[in-house]
Amino acid sequence: MKLRNKIFIGVAAVFVLGFSALAVTVSYDSPCPPAPPLAAGAVPIRAITQRCYGVPDGLRLETIARPEPKEGQVLVKVRASSVNPAEWYGVSGQPRVIRLSSGIGTPKRTRVGYDMAGIVEAVGPNATAFKPGDEVFGGAGGAFAEYALAREKAIVAKPPNISFEEAAGIPIAAITALQGLRDQGHIAAGKKVLINGSSGGVGTYAVQIAKSFGAEVTGVCSARNAEMVRSLGADHVIDYTKENFTEGKERYDLILDNVGSQDFSDMSNVMTPDGIIVVVGGSKKEPFLGPISRVVSSKVAGGFIDQQIKFYIADVNAADLEWLAGLVRDGKMKTVIDRRYPLEETGAALVYLGEGHARGKVVITVD
């Protein structure tokens, strides 16, 4: 055997062994540890915690100490929150590769949730934009709780014409839609936009946001959701159970892909030469990489098609939240709520979301 073949075989063997060791490491699940006792003098609140991986088994409703706002922070009495795929991935520990950052065996962070709407309870030093009693919405770490801390730069005033539940659905999903369409897809009036997965959390907002820019919108969803998507402003609706949009005659300037159900080469066939495919989501079925495999395949496919393929991570910020709040105040955007769950049933909410058939947003109510 030639030396170079021996070297190649040796390198391949090391790679396989290393990958196998990594797969075993990130697959390890530690037992759930008990909750620590509440410190003397602490103000008790109810919160959903995650001390081990698993949906819903990794979640508990516990009594913890109410947090206190620090520099630039705001303490919010949470009235409602909403669930997102990000929480499903984090709580389930799937795909397993995310455990390299979230924690091997057990999660590093025990608080869960981000989207929320509520009432300002207290403000920390140098937090001057809000005062106690203000109604706000935005992002707060550990939002599945009675109280949560938010950065002042991640919340804005709640529009008076919507409920706390409706406001709580907006942050991650609507900002993902906005930044995908505007910043990545360069949407403009008159452009033809297709939203693959138009009936989910991101999709329902994306239809409305695209219409606010003056685009011609085609939504792809199942027949049971078609009328709902039309009511949000879609000009055309394709039932994916009966028709494959990649085999149609229409040509699109922008595809916002929320579900990853089609090959990039097939989507390129129904796009204008300078069209843009914006990747938002992918499959949860692949246990090791999950939707990350969609990102990898997008990088590979980008070298073989003429159109651009873009992937991004949404950034929740006050400027975009305020822009979205303006749409709400003007009656140009609303939250579609599929189901509501009380705080103690957050696990059931994540199970439902993980099934992949939610219409709009799944909301957590906090009494």
C-alpha cells in the first residue's frame, strides 16, 4: 500500500473516531438534580425551570427567588409569553450538537423562555426609558415565569390596541420575518414574494409584513390554513398537499423558506435570475445536526445556482420592535393565536409546537 493511501486511511480513521466520540459525548443525559432551597428573605415567584433535557420531562414549575434589576435592566411582571422553536431545541437538547454550547449532560441555564409582555415592576440603575406601571413587550431571559429581567434595549411600549397575549407573540417570530424580508431579501413594492410555511408563527407575520411593503405575496400552506392566510393579505395561496410550488410557472423575486421542504435547486427554477432565497427554518428530524444541516446544504447549493441563498439569526432590538408596534397601531399586523396554555402547562405547549402544525403563535398565560 502506498504511503499516501496509508496516511489517508489514518486521517479518516481519526476523523471517524473523533466524530463517534463527540456523538457519544453530546448524547449523554444526566439525571435531573433537585431544585436548590430558596434563600432566606428572597421574594418567591413561580417559574418554569429546566434542570435536565427533555420535552416535556425536562421542565418543572418551581418556586425561585424573584430577580432584581441591575444596570440597564427592567423587572417585568409577565402577563403572557409565547413559545418558539428556539425553546423547543434548547429544552429537548436537540439537535444534539447544540449541547456543545448549551451544556453537556445538563443545561447550563435553568431559566426558560424569551418572548413576553407585561408591566414594569421596577427599573435598575441608569434605566430611564420606562417606569413602574408601563405596559411593555419584547424579550426577557427566563420569560416563562411570573417575573423576568429584560434589557432596556430589548423592550418597547405595548400598543394599546392589543392584548398582552397578542403582544407576547411578536418578538422573535415577527422580527425574524421582518429581518428576513427586509434585511436579507431586500423586499420592495411590486416584488413577487413566496412564503413557504405561511401559516406558522414566522409565516403569519411574514405575510402581513410583506404586504405592508407593497409586495405581491404567495403563501404556501395546507388547505385547512388557506383561508386564514388569505385573510392576512396573501394574494395567492398554494396548498402544498396538492401542488408543488417548485413545478409552477410563476417566478419569484424572493422566497422566505420557513420549513426547508424543497431542494434549493428546485426552488431556483421558479425564481428570477437575481432572486434571493432566505433560509429561516429546517427539519427537526435529523437528531445530530437538525436544522443546521439545512444551513450546511445552503452553503453547498449556493455554489451551483445563480440565485443568492442567505441564512441569518434574528436580532431582537428596540428599533425593530417599535417598527412592528407601528404596524400594529396602524392595524396592518395582528397576532394569530392558535392555543393558549397556563404557565404550569408550558411543557404541553412545547410538545404541541414540536409537532409542527401550530397555526400562528402558541401563547403562555401568566396569572
